[in-house]
Amino acid sequence: MDTLFSNATVVTMDESMHQYTGGFVGVTDGKISYVGKNPPPETEKPKEIIDGTGMVLMPGLINCHTHLPMTILRGYADDYDLQTWLTDYIFPKEAHLDDRCVKAATLLGIAECLQFGVTSVTDMYDHIDAIAEAVAESGIKANLSRGTTLFDPEGFEFDKYPACQELVAAREKWHNYDNGRIRIEASIHGEYTSSHELWDAMAEYCINEGVRMHIHLSETESEHNSCVEKYGLTPAQLLDCHHVFDVPTTAAHCVWLTEEDRKLLAKRGVSAAHNPISNLKLASGVADVMAMVKDGMNVCLGTDGTASNNNLDLFEEIKAAALLAKEKHRDPTAVSATAALMMATVCGARAQGRDTECGMIKEGMDADLILVDFTRPHLMPCHNVISSLAYSARGGDVCLTMVRGKVLYAGGKFPTINLSAVVKELAEYAMPKVFQPTGSDESSAS
Ligand SMILES: [Zn+2]
């Protein structure tokens, strides 16, 4: 046994929601090899013991919708509606990003994830090669996709379109890297930023190659309504006609789905990534999580990018998801603390296609684990650990984050990320490149 967590309150999130007070979890070769109320047998001598007294040990959180490199745009354009925010502020600045900027911004984002107890992310962005490099170096798990738009379909060919070429190259280079720690998915950015030429070609590629899909779906009312006006179908129905959901899909937002949409997406096995804080900040609306679950959809949680959140603290999403569902239905039982925590763990793992690998503390699963410090004033007393995790805990209460048995964050330190070098790279290279463009760059800036 490599590591033994001792005397922790173990919240397994397994099918029976087992909890062990003063429990023990052993880690061997990156996997969970022991879970129990009593210490493991003497023969299993651990190389290292981590004392979990006063701590909660739980599965690492899974952020199912984000754009990690957007850390560089954090706080740059706040308090606008989605269309103005994207078109007038975000897209023009993103045009200045290069691989070097993206790698630095991604490493900053990963450090933030690890610090807040996130062990796996589903990301969609440009410069996927640089993102994959950052993920590879850091040790976090990730399902990555190259967000693809198509504004001018004239002469579009999948094989010749740069974003599609980058997807194919990323699949070859990075898919299943480090025994599946990185997975490459396809991405259609959204119905409103593309057209059927892309949907058909991408769906065909995904079906033929067995590639998962990540998409923004029915985020705003205007996006939803203009699709209905233009095509006579909702975005979900329209994309389904083009076979986009024939492969396992994570659909971010799903704020404006109709009942028919929810039933259709449930039938297709689409997971909804609920991003309550981003939706609130951009005033996009409140997704009906309870209805999605009732209609059979898997619902997981995401932060969205830091430019619309403005952090990667998934504990905030857990609380917001529960609170918003209660308000939406005027029913305090609508989404319980347990349900909200499941969205951030087991349901997230399911959405990523990693449910046999993580999301629970169970023997044989990857040791993707976090320790939460329950000795802090706002976490005492603790009558119900699940309630405390959902409603009182914050990302900053995480004191250790482990992925596959390796400690990636502990006590303010990141063993795999040189954070001061990342900050220097951002300050000296990336920020000037994006925010003080020179020469011909200037014309395309906002
Ligand atoms: Zn997004």
C-alpha cells in the first residue's frame, strides 16, 4: 500500500452513500485498494500515512463544462449579456491568443481547479495542443475538445477545415494519453455559431470514430427562439436531426429546453452540464434541473469559463444548483444536498464516460480523492456531513487533492505546477500579447 488516509470522515458517494466516521482509505498503484471503518490488516503496511483527523475524505469533484484558458480573461468584461459579451469583448481578445498564452492560462486554471478539489475537467477551447500539454504536465484528468465554429459554410470540407484538422491531430496525439488520463472529444461550439455542413460532417466523424461530443445547447432564450424561428425546430431537435447526439454527448447549459427536448435528450443519453453561476451572471436563465432529472437526463455541473463565473470553485456550483432548483419550484426539497453533491461527482464521471474509473470512493477505482478541512469555524458543528459539504464548504477548504494516487495539491503547494513561472509567463508574455496588441493586430481588437 502506498498511502493510507486514516481517521477521516469518509464520504464515499457510492451507490449506498456509505460514510465512515474515523474511516480508512488505502491507495495502491494509483487505485483505491482499501475502504473501511477499521484500519487495513497489518500485512498492508502503507509507505505513507495521511492523518485525516478533522477532515472529510471524498471523491474529487468533476467540472463538466469549462474553458480553462479563459482565466486570462477573468474580470475583463463583466455585466454584459451573452451576445454582447461574446461578440464585442471575448471573441476579439481570443483572436490574439497563441499556444504560449493558452498553455500559461490553462496551467493557471488547472492550479485553481486542483486547489478547489477538482480532479477531472471537461474543457472546450481553441489551441487544444497547448491545453493537452498543460494537462499532461499537471497530472489532472481531462476530456478535451477543440471548440469548433462555422460562420461561413461556403466551400466547407471537414478534412480541410483547420479546426477539424486540429481535432483529428489531437485525437492521434493525445487521445488516451497516460492510460486514458486525457481523452479527446469533438465539439460543435453551438447551434448559433455553426451550420448544418459542420453538424453533418462532425456527426459522421464521431459516429465512425467513436468520438464523444461536447456542445453548448439552448443557453439563452434568444438563441433558442431564433433557432425555432429559423428552422421550425428547437436547437436540440435540429441537432438531433443531424445525428449530433448519436454519440455520448455533454450538452452545456440546457437552460431553455422544452419537455420534448428533455425527453429526446434523455433517450439519446445526453448529459446536461448545468452551469448555474455562469447562467446567473449572464442572466441567461435558470435550467430546470429537477425536470431534466425527472425526464431521465444525467445532470452534472460545470463552472463554464472564468470570464463568466468568475472562478473555478465547483463548491459554489453545488450550492447554487441546489438553491436555484428550490427557488424555481418553490420547493425546498427540489434538489437535495445529496443530489447536488452527486452532480459534482458520480454524475460528472458518468458524463465524462469515466464512471467505472472515478466519482466514488470504492475499491478498484482510481484514487482521485480530496481532503476537506472540517475544523474551520464555518464547518462546525457538523450535524450532517453531506449538508455541510453542499451548503457550508468552499473550495478553499480543500487541503489536499490527489489524482490517481499522486498528490497534486497540498497545503498551498502544487508539486507538478511551477506557479510562479506560470504567473511570470502570464504577466510578461500572455497579458501584453492579448491586451496590448501591436501593429496589424490592433485592427481586430475590440
Ligand atoms: Zn461554455
